[in-house]
Amino acid sequence: MGEHRDPELRWLERGDGEPVLLLHGLMGRMDHWDGVLDLLADVCRPIALSLPIFDPRLAETSIDGLADHTRRFMDTLDIPHAVLGGNSLGGHVALTLALDHPDRVSGLILTGSSGLFERSFTRGVPHRPSPDFVRQKMAEIFYDPVLVTEAWVEAVCETLNHPASALRVLRFARAARRHNLEERLHEIRVPTLIVWGGDDRITPPAVAERFHALIPQSDLAFLPCCGHAPMLEQPEPWGRCARGWLDETRVRRTRSAAGVGSLP
């Protein structure tokens, strides 16, 4: 169905049926979910929302602010509840919405999520980072750095060299580090898929295992030869994982959405 815009919202979507809302990371974009949207389109209604990380109209540079924005988006599209998926900061936002508004979330898909531990992209960034520095930092995200295109490096450089945008990146990164969810993850009552890059250097595999240990109804899958953004680096294996999980947990998610919990 292509790209959608209104004065405050931008998103991509495909298909129809059960909404699966996907959230990108701090330096990510909604189109990073493009390959996944195509793979899921015949089994659900996958939607990739652009988070307003660089939009000054979102005055609150916090995880809660992004979660509220996501909830308002769901209200605008008349989506009472959805499966929420997120990469890196986007996973953190999805978790926060599931904890604070459990009636709006019927399932979770976490991939390279922050919320427990994340090696910050912004740590050690010079005042005016060069393209070589940015390229090196971005290469750490992937198992195969071929995905770090010159156009993407240029766009990130432009962001980090713009004072207002750089300040927002720094504030969101600090907010993610402060907003640790370890003590609350046991409260999650919906089926959760944790699909992780086996070679993630930003949120290492031990972080995925900790999420799995703390979230009651969770399933864990590792993708080999894959870094911090599996949906971008390995969209087909990621999509197969998500499709299988969506099918296997459909009854449990329906019960969660109806308010019939399967945990005491």
C-alpha cells in the first residue's frame, strides 16, 4: 500500500489483517523494514512507523515520549491492539508500550533491543565526526559492512554535524541508558519473539538470553552471521522466523487481545 503521510505521521504498510507494527532504531529509518514488510504481507498487516526522533514537535526526548507517539499513531489508524516489533531503540519503545499499556499490545518481536544493555553508538563521537569515523562506527552494526552505503554514511554525517539533530540523538541515547527495564520484564504477559543476530556487537547475544530469561512467554532464535539489525541484514530468515512465530502463537495472542491472560 506504499508510503503514507500526514502532518505528523509517516509510515509504510502492506497487506491486511492483524496489524504488526514495526519500529526502527535510533539511527534507523522506516524503510529499513521494507524487505520484511513484503515477506509478511500475505499473513498480516505489517506497518513500519517512522519515529519522530529528529522532529522538534516531539519535545520530550524520552522512551516514554516515543511510546506515546506510537500509541497516538495506533489511535489515528483505529488500531485497538497490535503485535509490536522493534529493532534497537524501537524494541525499547515496544517494550515500554507493552508494560505501560498492556491492552494495546498482543505480542512482541524484539531484535537487537535496548532496555537492558546497549553499547552506545554515540559514545566517543567527536564534535564534528568525519565520514571515515561514521563509516567505521556504522560498520560495527553489521556482520557484513557492505550494507554501509556512502549515501547512508553521508546522511548520518549530516545528522551528527547538525547541532539540533546531534543533541536529540545524544538525549535519546542517554534516555535509553537510564530507562533500564530489567526489574519490570516479568510483568509482560504476551507472547514474545526474540530474534537476534548471532554476531551482534552492539547488544551481544548474552543480552538476548537475558531478555529470554526475564520475559515469561518468550521464544529465542539466533541468526548466524548477522549483526545488530537482522531485519535489514537478513530479511528473509528474519521474516521466516516471524511468520512461523505469528502462526504458532495466534491463539495465545487472540486470548491476550481479548483480555484472557494465559499467565497467573
